[in-house]
Amino acid sequence: MLALAALCTVAGAAQSASPRILLFSKTAGYRHASIEPAVAALTRLAEEHGVVAEATEDASVFHPGELSRFAAVVFLLTSEDVLDEAQQSAFTAYIRAGGGFVGIHSASDTEYDWPWYGRLVGAYFNGHPDGVRTGRLLVHDPRTPATSGLPSPWIRIDEWYDLRDREPGLRVLLDIDETSYKTEEESPAPEPRPIAWFHELDGGQAFYTALGHSAESYSEPLFLEHLWGGITMAMAAGGGA
């Protein structure tokens, strides 16, 4: 199991010239049991693609001298208030300098009192039906690394988030059909709604997917393809697509 208490390099020093991503999984609220499997899976994917992944739950890495080393910062199943004001300022400057952001699942359940972060993620968490359920995903935009290999419809099991305060102008990648997993009493939306997207904000680029609640997700090939595709979009200027 990867130690998450402090920043740790998870690829060899010989790869120091390779692009780097930061896997940040600090929690101040709900903590997903899938964090450790998620870190392990993304570490393997990064190594397979010649990328150095560093994993931490230590927010002191949100410092200009540290963040500048990374092509993208991944908020991996974070929750609630994870950065102080100085760390928020450093992260804002990183994005405005052209940095990349990836938010996975409960990244939208993070930093409710920081509106700029909500704009970066693209929406905030607004609850979910009980348990994990089988849902029907629809590929909205098949022309991206995060969606090009996915079937449509894509039937999978997850915990399906409701989201609020969605940022205008998002490039929607996946929609969720609420009628596929909500009962009539739970009032499903009549039309599919966005659940994964990409956009640019203040000079940086951001990918968010509400998928990825369960540990099983991180051994699911199609989900990992979706996730790595989103990471490559965030790493590349202009979204890589």
C-alpha cells in the first residue's frame, strides 16, 4: 500500500525528465475506501505512459516552487476544506500560469467556501441516491481522449452524483440518464445531464468526472481509459483534443 502521509515519488529517478502529475487525496470529510486503489491504479497508468506520478495528502505541496513541477494536479477523491488561504493562492497562480487540473468524483465535494475552485471543477456535489446502482451513460462528445474508446450507451455500476451550480460553457463529455438508476419517487430528470466535462479557466485547463466512487472502478479498463484520457487532456495545452 502506498504511504499517503507525505509526498512520495512513485516512479524512478531515472524518469526525472518525464512529465509529472500530482495525485492529491487529502480528505477533511468523507473518506473513500477507494483512495488507495485509485492511487495505485493511476501510478501504474502513469508509469505505462512515461509519466511520473507523485502522491500526497500533505497540502504543503501547494507552494509555487512545488506546483510548477507538475503538468497537472489531480484532486483524487478529496473532500471538504483541504487547502488554507496561502495554498489556495498558490494553486490559483498555478492554474493561471497554464497548469492542468483533474477532479475525480468527490473533488466536487471539496472547498465549498472557495467559489473559484467551484468554477474550476465545474460544479459542486449536491447529494446522491443511496448506494451504488447500475446507470446508463451516454457519450456526449466522442472526439476526446477521455471518450473516444467508450461505448454509448455505457452501462456501469457507480454512486451517481447530483451536481449543482454548474459552470456555463463546459465541454460536456458524458451524460447520465437518471431514469436508468433513479426511481420515480426520486424524481429523475427527464433528459440526460452532464456528469463529465472539460473546460478552460483563467489560462489553465480542467477535466472533471463524477465517476469513480468504488474501489472496483480502479480495476475497470473502460473507466481507467476514461480517466487517463482526461488526465492527458488536462496535461496538454488546449486540452489535447
